[in-house]
Amino acid sequence: MKIGDVTLQTLKDPGLLEFIDEVSIILNDGRYQLRTVSSIPTWSGYEGEMVLYSAGTERGIYYYINGQWNASIFAAWTGQNLIQLGSGDNVIYGDTSTGFWIGNANFASAPFRVSMSGVLYAISGIIGGFTISSNSLTAGSGVSAVGLAPSTYPFYAGSDTPAVAPFRVSSTGAVTCSNITATGGAISGWTLTSSSMYAGSGSSYVGIDGGPYPFWAGSETASLAPFYVTNAGVVHASAIMISGLQTGSEIDGSYLKIGTVAANKIIVSDLSAISSNLGTVTAGTITAGTMQTSADPAVSRVKMDTNGLIGYDSVLGQTFKLPTDGSAPTFSSGIIYSATIINTTFVSSSFTTASELPYLQLTSSGLAYVETTAVGKYNTYKYGDGTKYGTGTAAWFGNSAKPMLTMESERTLADIRLYARSSEPSGAAVIGDIAFVSGTLRLCTSAGTPGTYKTVATLGLTGTKVYYAADSSGGAVTRKLTFTDGILTAET
């Protein structure tokens, strides 16, 4: 039903005319139609009065309540559905393309907003027991406190203060916790299992385990790794290097027990005050103030220091000294036992081949073979050990006061033993060479290769006998050979 137009042209009553002019609702075909105005109402209205505001692309309803006009902008001419309640920062907006927001005309700046995809943003409030603030999301208090604070500690728990919480993760990714249990996954290249954590492979493998080898490296099998630590605290390593100890830092030696350190080498910058059984030591250069085989003066030992090399006997005291100042070495009793000496010149007044008789003795008088010591006499002979009689020295060689080879005493053996040859020598010979050939004594009477040998009469050599022999070794000459009581002398 539609009420026809009513024209009131003769009414002059202002109140009635105002009523007609201010009609807000007209019933037309079952619809309510508000009065439309093109400017924001500023006049004094009636309580509950509403008008439709339409200007440009803006649409809204203004209603007069409690003595003032209030706006509800609900549409724009662009075709979207828009809700606006209030104005400025005291406003509520909503549309089908952006979402719903409160507190600012700009969606991105609104303190509370929900996008069309369901993303919620709020700077305060409570969600599921969590309190929302402008920079965090928290719940609980004290040791039950948990929170998310992205700018400082994105995750923390156990304290209302994130920086001291027993569990916290900083914005740089640093994790602090008092206890953690992980049964799988990976942390910075480490693989987690229900009982271990490991990384790498082969010789680059490192592992942490709750078994008999809590720590190991260098092998995927802990017991075969070049480095491992047992659950008893025993460390096994192929090399240990200790450096950079701070002032006052030290390793407590009381914790290093015998047999608990196994290593192929130990490298340190300073090693002092060490007392141990080192076994076999192989080293390049060892520099020390004093080195000795024992520090106990009651035992035999050898000592080496800046003064030289010195030997001590537990009973005799110092037995030898090889000084570093270039002075002569000294030996107990002047005796060197069981030595091999090569390319060495000895300057000594006396040198013997043994400490007991018999021995060869080399002195300035020549080389002597000494069988006895001359400590007594038996008639005109000296005796020593009671079994051998003689002068003490049995023979001389190279004594300037005697023939080159001189026998000094009578012995049960012959003075000279010649080899019993079957033929005369075929090599070079000079006059005076002697050989024993086929049971006869032969004397070289003519030099040559071979020389000419004559048989020497084996009888009648006592007294003096003179022989003449031709010698062509230095020209054709005749040499005189003289036998005096068996001693042959050749004139030159």
C-alpha cells in the first residue's frame, strides 16, 4: 500500500511546517525511508532523531542521542561494504576487502585489527590465558612465568624477567637453559638420538654418549678413536698440547695418576721439576743445567754439567772427569777399560794394554813386553810373581839404546820363531833378510826380486865370523856381514 502525496499549501503553523519538514520516516510500499541530507547535521535535533547523510562517495546515518549527533558511516560509493562507528582514533571500521579494525582510520596503524585472512593484531588483551602487550605475550608469574618478547628474548620461561629466566632464547639465537632432554633431531650440525649426540664421519667424527665413552673424536667407534674419555675419567689421546694458561692457572699434578695418561707425545712450552721413570727417551736437543743418572751421592752415577762429564763410584768417589775447559781428563788409576778409540792421538808418559801382567807398555823408551815386575833378585836375576824369572821386561822394540828388537830375559820358549817354509821367498828382498827354508836358515846376500839366499851354517856361530856378500840393490858393492855370538851385523 502506498499513501499518495499530500500537499499542505495553506498551513501556516510553524510547528506543523517544521514537523512536515523534519519527517524522518515515511512508510512507502512497506519500506522505511530516512530523510536524506547532504551536509553533516549540526542543528539541535530531537532525541532519537536519525537522518541519512549522502555527500559524494560517503554514506552514513547520523542519530541524535544525549544531546548530540553521532555518525555511523556504513558505505562508500566504490561498491564495498563499509562500517564506521565513531571518528578519529575513537572509531570502528570494517569492510569486505580489508577486514575489521579499531582505533585508527588506517588499518595498518590500528591498535586492534583482523585481516580478511584471519590475522589478528592487538597491543593488549588476553588470549588463552596469555596477556598481550605492545611488545610481548606473557602468562603466569614467578617461576611459572612464560613469555614471548621478540625484540629481546623471543622465548623465555621461569621468571618474570626474561634476562634472568632459567630458560631463555635471545634474539641472536643464544639458548640458556638449566636442563634439556632431546630424543632426536639436529642442532647446528649435531645429530641427536635417544642416548647420544654426534657429528661428522670417519676421522672427522665426534660423539657424546652416556655409555662407557662419554666423549670421543676421530673415529665412529669410540673405543678405537685416537681421543676418548672413559666414564671413569681416563683420558686417551695421541697428543696433548697445553698452551695459553692464564696467570695463576695450573694443572694439579695430584690428579695425574700412574698409568692413567696414554699419549704418543706431550708438547708443552715449559717442563720443569719432573721426577719420573721415563724409560727410553728419544729427543733432538736436550738443554739442562745438570744431567745425572742419580741424585743420590751414595750410589754410582754419572753427572754432566757445565764443568764437564764426571763419573762417581759409590765407594771410590770420583773415578773420571772430562772437563770442558780444555784441561787434561783424569781417570781413577789412569786406566781406561774396554774401549774402542778411533782416529785419536794420545800423549802420555806411559800407555799399557792391560792392568794386569803380562801387558805391552808404550813409553818414551819404546814398546816393551812386560811379564813380571822387578821387585826382587835371585842371584843376578830379578823375579816377580815367583814362577817367572827375568828382568821384568821380556823384550824391547824400538828402544834407542838397544837393537830394534831386543830380548831381555831367558824364557822357556824361543826368542824368535820363523815360519818353516818349503821354498825361498819369491818377493822383493834386500840383503840381511832371513828365512827358514826346508830345515835350513837362509840369509839374503843379494837384493832383488826374488833375492839371492845363502844357507847359513847352523853350527859354530859362537865367537865372531865375517862374511862378504855382493849387493847390487844400490849399485854393485860388496857388503860385510859379521856374526858375533850368533848376532848378525851388516855394514851399510
